[in-house]
Amino acid sequence: MKQLYFLLGVLAVGVLSGCGKGGDRGELTGVPQRSFRAEVPYGMVYIPGGSFLMGQTDQDITFSQIAQTKQVTVAPFFMDQTEISNSQYRQFVNWVRDSIAITNYISDDKYYMKAGKGATPSPSGKKYINWDYVKKYPVMSNRKGKGAAANASKLQGMYYQGDDRVFDRDELDVRLLKYNFALMVLRNASDYKNDKTKKRSDFILRDTVPVYPDTLVWLSDFSYAANEPMTEAYFSHPAFRNYPVVGVTWRQARAFTVWRTRYNEAYKDSRKLPHRARYELPTESQFEYASRGGRIGTDYPWGGPYAKNAKGCLLANFKPGRGNYTDDGGAYTVNVKSYFPNDYGLYNMAGNVAEWTMSAFDESASTFVHDLAPTFNYEAKASDPEVLKRKVVRGGSWKDIGYFLQNSTRTYEYQDTAKSYIGFRCVTSFLGRDLRDKR
């Protein structure tokens, strides 16, 4: 009887192994890869793909000449639930600050990663900052002992010097905070793919961007307005930590997306996890599609056609009437989670701050862009004429009239220009067909 059970067991194993994928029997089984389960990134919401009528919904005859209504399709993606806040952008600024302090001023090996036993040193000799150690022992801190207090003398070069000092205080020279990065411009690579004279390096964009916001926009944007308190406190005071960051150029916003991608990849690499798609600014079609929240033919993210609800309360932060700025609850910007979100769960897709998009501005773009994932991108160089440096701005702001809050309204600003009423949020592509698809 025992022999019978043994033979049956061997037969079962043989049958099961024969029904497998083929193993090493010469069958085509694919390359072994780590499994990947889609997850909604922290602070983002899932925007399902779909088709919609992009363009105006009102009867603006002049506007219809440069933005005809067009049915387009957008693939699923993730989008930040709110505008990027001062606190979130400061994480980027502090990362750049600490990187410069450790690399150029402190030069202490304890701030760098240590190679494990048996590990091969980097052939280039490049060292990588140990950010876990930096979090435990901040570079700039008033604590005694390890960390900033011991490095105080080394960091003096990062503060304003000589006549630039006020009351002899140590204040960070924000002009030093520059972020260097490189990325592939895939559109250019595609345009020249058959050009044998081109090298890969011809399609790599290398840029150095000052990252600190221009806090003087609160004065330069307005003639004879007493906005000094906003200049001094808006980005630095904790009272405004959850307000949208402003004074950021398009180039700074794009640099933030590059840093955010690398920051996430470093985390994934340390845990041997697959990367998600890189972070980007939204295209204007993504922004309008997300702003509509799945509604068809509506004027505003909440529907419309009015900017007030049934109780007479304003539904966004903008310039009501002839300038009663406080009628909507805020004289300037407000908290990024103010007002009700739209049907996709996105806050302030209209009002509060207008937002940069990835798309370059062309008056007739709707006539020549594709109807699948449409956008017109142009990587303007410093030597290009100003007209080529225009980037699409969407959503309207705290200082705009209601017209600019409409889902379909598009305007532009120059990529090197910072304003007190323009911020941004990020998107990242969903890798797959649909979040609900389990296959």
C-alpha cells in the first residue's frame, strides 16, 4: 500500500510539472521579472483615461478663432490632489541646500554612503550622500553635538557676506541654491532618429536652475501695493506652509519634477522595487480633462454655469466683481485644500493659483495636435526668440476674473518668468490599461 501511495505521488508531480510553463525545456516563457502592482502615489489621485470635447463651452466668438473644440482621448494618469505647497517645495529646496553644503563645504565622509563588505567601489570614484544620516543629524541645525553645530564654521560661506548682511545675522545666500540635472528630450530624438550625424548627447538636455522662489514677485507684480509682509513671510513662515508655492518659473517647476522622479527612484532602488513612470508637469489636455472631473460640456470644475452655489457662496478663490478679493474667503492665496474638490477629488483646479503645464503655447495648436494624448511641446533655448518661450497656463488664479477659471480658457506666460499667482502640480503616467484591470 505504501508503494502504491509513493507511485501515485510521483505520478502527480510528473503531471503537474508537465502542465507548467515549460521551465528549462526549451519553451518560450519570457524573461523573469519582478512583479509590479500599481499603487496610487502619495498625495495623488487616479484619473481614468477617456475621451472628451476639449475647448470652449461658451459663445466667445473671438476665442473660437484660435481654439476650436476638438474630441481628444487621454490615457489614464495620476495627478497631485492639490497644488504643490510651500512645504512640499521647501523639501526640494532643502535637499538642494544640504547637497551643496555636504559636497562643497563640509566634505565629511560620515555624510556619505559606506560600501558594504565585499562591495566593489564605484569606478568613477563618485560618492553618494546618506540621506538617512542627514535626516538623523541635520546639516543645518541649532542642536549641539553631531550635525550642524559642529559644522558651523565650515558653513559660513553659504551665508551672505560683507555688506549683504543685516544685523550681522547668518542668513542663507539663496543665490547658491542651484540644481543641476540632465534628461533625454525624446521628442527631439524622435524627430532626428534617421539623421546619422546626430549623437545621443545631442538629445540630452543639461540645465542648471536656481531653485529658490522669487519672493519679490509680491511687489514686482503690483504697482504701489503694500505687499511687503507677503514678500517676507509667504514662503518661509509656517502659517503659509500649506499654501501653494508661487514665484516659481516654468523651468523651476520642471526641475522640481526631475528631482521628484530621482528622489522616488532612489527610494525604490534602495528597496529593489520597480520604478513608476517619471513625474512631469501635466499637458494642457491632461489638465483640462482632469479639471472637468468627468463632466461633459461644463464651464467650471464644479459644473456651472455659475461661480456660486445655491447658498450664494463662491466656489473658488478669484477676483469677484470689480475686486472684492475677500468675498471668496481670502485676500490672496488660500490653503491648497480649500473649497470642495471636483468629481475626481482634485482641489482648486480653478482659482487660487494658475498652473504651469508642460505644453508650449501656440494660438492654433488645436488644429495640428493629434487627437490621442495631444500636446505641443517645444524645448526653447536661451537664444530662441521670446515667442518660442511661451508655456500654457491653466486654471486662473486668486487675482483673475471668473473668465479665466473656465475649464477651456488657456493663456500663457514665459518660461523664465515668475509670478505671485502661478504655481503648479505634477502628474505621472499610469503604467497599464486601467487601475481596475487586475490582469
